[in-house]
Amino acid sequence: MPFCARRCSYCDFSIAVRRDVPVADYVDGIRRELELRARLEPLAPALDTIYLGGGTPSRLGGEGVAQVLGAIAAHTSWDASAEVTIEANPDDVTAERAGAWVEAGVNRVSLGAQTFDECALLWMRRTHDAEQIGRAVGVLREAGLRDISIDLIFALPASVPRSWQGDLERAIALRPNHVSVYGLTVEAHTPLGRWSERGEVTESPDTSYEREFLLAHATLEAAGYEHYEVSNYALPGARARHNSSYWRHVPYAAIGPAAHRFDGARRSWNVAPYAEWLARVRAGVEPTEGGESLGPDELECERAYIGLRTTDGLVVSGDVEARTSRWRDAGWATIVDGRLRLTALGWLRLDALAADLTLAGSR
Ligand code: SF4
């Protein structure tokens, strides 16, 4: 759901900036793509999770979200035990919309807070202020939503002063049952990328990244949140089921511009620009832009990488124990119940460790 009111300074997602959201056109496109795909690769008869992601799905309003879920329900089914998540910006959350989302079956909201610091929010070009984050959480709870996740961003440039500890504490005070924490990266073709190119802003050094990553780990764990994936924390029983499925290689379908799907061996993705996607589905043309097939070796490498991202870790087999003894000596990993698990220090080296393990295994 690509519509945003404006582009945040750090965001390189394929979005469609719109002052007025073309809800009817978008829902029409979703219905058409679902019908096209039903002829080629029908949806599973029952879904475990649904994730309405963005862009900014909350800008579709109450009725728009209900229509999208209704369009999906025409091709498959799910029951009350399914996890149905919508991403929302705090300033889009009203009592009327939250009530309509619940009525339509939404039972989890991922709230894009990012920071509680007013200056940092302005620098990020977010459309909300800090007060709206707490108010949105209250409105969602009032509507009956208990599963609320809050997104935060760390490793801001030193020229954007804010207290990371303060942000963590204000998030914890709202008692969401899930928190996602992402390190800022400077991407080309974003406002931040341009500021960086012009020398107006300098990326946070690795030492600050590490310090803030470890501070989030210590602060959130002390508050009762389990650090169960490199970027994700949950109160007991509140892990994100949808994202956890990605980390277990569960097949998933996907609809909409830039959507990615996976059938267990092949990944494919739709064209990203909204106008092109809409034109294709209206012409009855399948909107897939590309794809990649994963052979047994590639799937095995991915499994290792994905396994190391989570506290589930990897089953220790072959010579993995011997090959990772240096990691354990350095405090980067442990072996518990026959599984190799990275520690927070290990997650700071995730890419290098995963490459080390998979490359060594393929020699
Ligand atoms: S609201 Fe989200 S998707 Fe939209 S520009 Fe900002 S970060 Fe990107």
C-alpha cells in the first residue's frame, strides 16, 4: 500500500506520494491482481497471517482497509486465530478508523513511531509529533487492539541530538507488546542520501551504532522484552507471527506494487511503480517484474543466515561446533540444547559470521 503523505528523509521504499489517496483505484487494482493470480497460482485455502504493509496502509482509512481484506477474503479464508497486521502512522489513527480496522478483522498494529524527539521527528520529515504516538496507542487500545508494535530508529547522525535512552524509555512506558528497532542507513536517492553527498550530514560511526544497539538490547530485556530476532523484541507470547514465518522459509503470497512472494523454492516480485502496476492489472497483464529460483545450496545458505538472525538459531551438525569455537570464545555465540545461537554481540557481526559459516561449509 504505497501511499505516503511525503517521503521521510531516510526512506528508499517504492512509494507513491499523494495528498489524496486514490482508495477506489487501489482497491480495484488489488481485486484485479487477485483475480489474475487466482487463475495462475490460487491462494492457499486458509491463511495463518495477513500483513498490510507500506508505504502507509493506514492512509487507506477504515473503509479502504476493510475493502482490501474483503477482496482477499473472496479468494481464501482465515479464522479469528490468524494474525492480521496493519502498519500505521500515528497521525492516521482515529477512533473511527481503529474501530473499522477491528471490525474488518485487524488484530495487530505496527506503529511507525521512529523517535519521540520532536527535533529528530522534524529531521526525519515524519508527519506526526511525539504526543500523537501515545495518543494513537491509547486510541488503538480503546478500540480493543492489544497487539501493538512500535518501530524505533537508532544510529542517527551526531548532528541530530536526541536521547536514545529517552526514546527507549518512552516506548517502554507505553507498554506495547512488541518493539522493532532498526539502525539508520544512508541510502542513495533519498533526501538523507543527498544531504550526505553534499556533506551536510555524516553517518553515525560504527561505535555509536554498536553502543545504541547494545543499549536497546539491555534496556528492553530489562523491561521484560525478549530480543528474539536481530531487530525485534517481544513480551512473552507476542512474537510477530508473520515475520517469524519469513525467518522459517514458510511460503507466502503477495499482492500490490513491489510485493514479493515465495513458494518454497522461487521468489518473485511485482513492478514497483504504482502507476505501472495499476496499468498492468487493468490491462489483464500479470504484474510480476522478476524472480529468482533458489537451488538446494542457496536454500541451505539462506537457512543458515535466517537461523542466525533469531534466538532459535541453527541445529549444530557436522563440524559447526568446531568451526564456531572462536565465536563462542569471543562471546558472539552460544550452543544451547544443540542449537547455535548468536548473542547481541554476535548480531552486530551477523553478515560476516553467516558468510563465514556458509562459505566454510561450501569449501
Ligand atoms: S511513512 Fe514509511 S514508507 Fe512512507 S516515506 Fe515514511 S518511512 Fe517511507
